[in-house]
Amino acid sequence: MIEQRVMELKQIIAGSDGRNAADRRFERAVDELVNAVYDDIDQISCLPSRALFDLFVIKVLYVNRHSRDAGVIDYLGRLLDTCLYAQALFPVDESGRPRMLYFSDVATGRAPDGSARNTFEAYRGYADHALVLSGVFGASVPRRRPAARGPLRRRRAGTVDRGYYVTTGRAMYRMASRHRLAEETQERPTLEKLAEHFEVYADALSEMGERYLLGFDTNLIADKMLDSINEYRRSGSDRHLENARRYAALLPLDTARFPSFLPREQAH
């Protein structure tokens, strides 16, 4: 059901390409779907990862930031789905250890998976890598350390930071958009948008990472917990009480104020 409704939202976006169709009805539909993702916390969902990524991209970019480009929405959902495994972002080196990619790797013709293809794929692949890294994982990218003074120079070079991937990622999307294969693959308009508004997309992915991928929407979880508590009070069903405890386990609650609704191992 969620997958089908996400596809319907994408069809609306595609049919309104060039303008933003996120009116109140559209926003409400997106919020209902995001809310539904957190339903039945005691059950395992078989929802395809692509549908989840598409939904979260629509929420943080199309609804929250009023994006108007259907191609970018689809591109980012597809990109996130391909980055589901760590090796897509951190390819292994010759010794089998995961490594970071840098701007200098583009000169070797490598794509993010380490394969040698063509310059277009190398440009686009590095830019994709930089966007996800500076967006979803932006908080984990090493920050530039204060450089200490040395006897032969005033400052010592620091490590790369998020700004490094923003700058180089934008440049590589621009290079990819100018390649002849950008026209053949019909990706030129999308790549140009990704280059022009790189930081907007990185910020949207950062919000997504914090609220939905690497963390939880605490306001939504709190509402779910309170709904379960109210259902338990109304029906007396142990299922609702267990759900309330599961939602509570995801929140930083004061155990002194809510001991009866915390998981048993936390309440004692």
C-alpha cells in the first residue's frame, strides 16, 4: 500500500515538472505515509527500500524545500538505493580495507566502486559519492582540524572536511553535465541542477539522515507512544502497552516520570 501511494506521489511530481505541486492535500498525504512507516513497530515490514528513499526525498526536498524538478527527485531516490551497502561509498583498496575517495581519484578514471569505465561515469560517480557523504553522513565527515605551526611553515595541512566534498562534488556534476554522454543518457538537465544547487540537496539529505535514516523523528515517535498509551487505557490491550514501551525505548525519556511505560529492563 505504501509503495503504491509513493508511486502515485511521484506521478503527480512528474506531471507537474517545473513547478511544485505540494499543496496541503499533497503534504498531508506525505505525512500520512511517513507516519505509516512507524506503525506496527512490533512487526517486520517488507517495504522495498526504494519506496522508503523516494518517500523521504519527497518529504525533505519536495515538501520541505519546495523543489520543482522531478528528475532530481527520482535521481536522488535511485542514488540512495544504490548506496544501501557501505562498499558503494567506501570501496575497498588492494588490501581489502575500506577507503575514502578523493578528488584526485577522478584522474585515474575510477568510479566509486573502483572500476575503470569512462570519464563521464567517473565524474558522475564521484559527485554522487560526494553528495551522499556530505549530505546523509555530513556529520560524520572528519572536520578540518586546526593546523599547527611548524618550523618551515606557519600552518600544517588539515584533513578534508564536508566543504571539500561540497566543492569537489559540485565541480564533478558540472563536468559530467558537459560530457557528451550526458546528452545520450538524457541526464544533462538533472546533472546541471545537481551542480547548481548541490548544497540545497546536501542539506536535504542531511535532514533525511538525522530524522529518518541514522536517527528517528522524535516528535513522531512521541506521538506514536502517546497514541499507544491512550489505546491501552481505552482497551486494556497488552499489545498497545508493549507498543508504547517499544516507542518509549526510542526516546530519551525521564525514567522517574514514565517508569510504567518503559521497557521492563529500563524501568528497574
